[in-house]
Amino acid sequence: MTETSVGPLVLLNPGPACTTDRVRAALGRGDWCHREPEFSELLASIRSGLSRVLNVGDTHEAIVVTGSGTSAMEMAVISAVRAGRSILVVRNGVYGDRLAKIAEVNGIAVHSVTSAWTEPADPEAVRAALAEHPDVDAVAVVQHETTTGMINPVGAIGAVAREAGVLLLVDAISATAIEDEGHEDLHADIICGTANKGLHGLPGISFILCSAKGIERIQEVPVRSLYLNADTYLTGQRKGDVPFTPAVQVCFALDEAIKELEERGGVAARVAEYKERAALVRAGFERLGLSILIPEEHRSNSISMIYLPEGITYSELHDALKDEGFVIYAGQGDLAKTFFRVSTMGELPLPVLERFLTSLETSIAKIRAGR
């Protein structure tokens, strides 16, 4: 954590997230060559650990890539669609739009099912779009749209995709080890994740999880990228090798984060912890008279999109809270004018969140008093 005059800076943004001393200390294991057997062992530990801890050890194989979550998204999209076919993208936020943009820049035809940023995707609209576009080879959907903190009904959308016989690609980057509907419940063929959100690792390593159908697909598609060709990674990683220089020290941290997660009760315990955090901060927002944009039944367990206090700008609130040691996050697009976001991803004990709520109340009062 960054030190400030009031102590370590607490990140309340949806990644990079705060981590434990144990995970950060893992960065100091040393300088390793990625062509040596010790790195092959580390890579094998991470790959098996990801599938195991996310409860898909019997059904999915992990492919690890050095890059942000967007690198996993791009690897997944370009690996999901065969030549001459199209992708159907569910779009109700910035990250659904990003999935579509990735397909477009890689020359993949895109069909869209679009709804308002405040509305969960409609599985029946997906069904209708698949009937209208028989060339669709894969459906892509974001599980947790961090644009607004909304959860999409990925399980129901996946059932529609399976009925149609098309591959399901899920961007679970902001849902991994956080949301109730876990990876094993999604029945997705390609799942995108990253180290530095619900897994509490550090930024710089991402991954995709592939079912047998997903692996078959990535071996069928044309090569669309040198760096992000999933089949190249899979072939190498099965032998303990990587095609390009990885972020070795960030791999140390991810390996430690996976061990820490398992020791602390696994995904079930972490999801329960996230629910407890969400309940705490949302009760605090209500007490302060601050409303949340997304209805309770569609909210994620980690992000709240909150109306700015009347007469206070985001910049004012951000700067006041940073002086108190907390970093909040702006809304996106037109929502930036009216909302701010608070994320409880990462290592955030309840007393820290209680202190944040006190600082939020104090900051609002100070801003208003200074006018």
C-alpha cells in the first residue's frame, strides 16, 4: 500500500486492489529465468491452482498470460470464433462494448444484444438473436459489469447458448471468487479472469479457463495474434513452457494468493466475506442518505454505484477522501457527472471499511462547510 500522512492508502477502486503483506512479500522470492525447471513448476502450480480453487479442476484447463484483464478478454474472443463465423455479444456496459470492440478490430463479425447500462441482459433476447443469426459461433457476456456494479444472468444466458449449440464465453474478471454464481455454475466454455481482483493477487497476470469444448475451439480457429494466440500458450504450458517472457515476480504473488485463498476457506468463504462487506458499506450509504443506482436484486457483491451527494462534485469528494487515505472511483461515460463508485475488492478488513464510512461522512460535511 502507498503510505500517506494518515497511513497506508486504501484502494476502493475495482482493481488494482489492496493485497496482503504475504502476497506482496512473495515478489521478493528472487530473480528467476522462465526457461528453468523451477519456473515450470511454478507455472504448473498456478495453472492447477486456478482451476482447483475456482472449482473447475475437473472440467477446465487454465491458460496464463502476462497482461491486464483485457489481454485475457482479447485472447478469449479471438480464440472463440472460427473463420467465416460471427460472435454475439451481450452489451449493457463498458466491458460488453469492449468485447465487441475486440472482435471488430480483429475482423470478426459482431452481432449485439443491447440493453441499458442499468438493466440486466435478457436471456430471451439472446435466444431471439441466435435464431436470427445462424452464423453465430459464440456468445460473449460479462458476468459483473463494473460500469455500474450490475450482475448479468450468465447462467440463464449460458443455458440458451447450450441449447443453440454455440460456445459460451464469459468475462468473469470482476466476478472471480466474489459472486454467488461461481465458475462451476456457469457451464462456460471459455472464462476470463485476472489475478488482481477477487483472487487478491497483483496486477499483470491474467488467464482463461477452457472446457474441453473450449480447448477444441481454440485449436480450430485461425491465428489472429502473435502474442495472444491461446493455442500457442496451451501447447507450451502443457510442457511447462511459455512463448514470451512472463511477469515472473507477479506469478510468485499469484501463487501465494491462491494458497492464501485456499487456507482461508476457499471461494465459498471469500464470497461470504464479500457479502458481509457489501452489507456493511451499503447500510452506511443508506444511513448517510446516499442512494445506489442498481436495484438490490441485481447488485454485485463488490461494487456500488452511488449518487453523488447533492451539490458536491466527484473531484471534490475524491480529493477529500484521498486526504483521509481512501481512493474512490469515478463513474464512466455520462454517469461520471452524477455518480461515484466504491469497490470492496481486495484485502479490506471490516474495520477499514467502517473507517471509510466515517471519513465519507466527514468529507461530505467538510466540503459543504467550506462553501
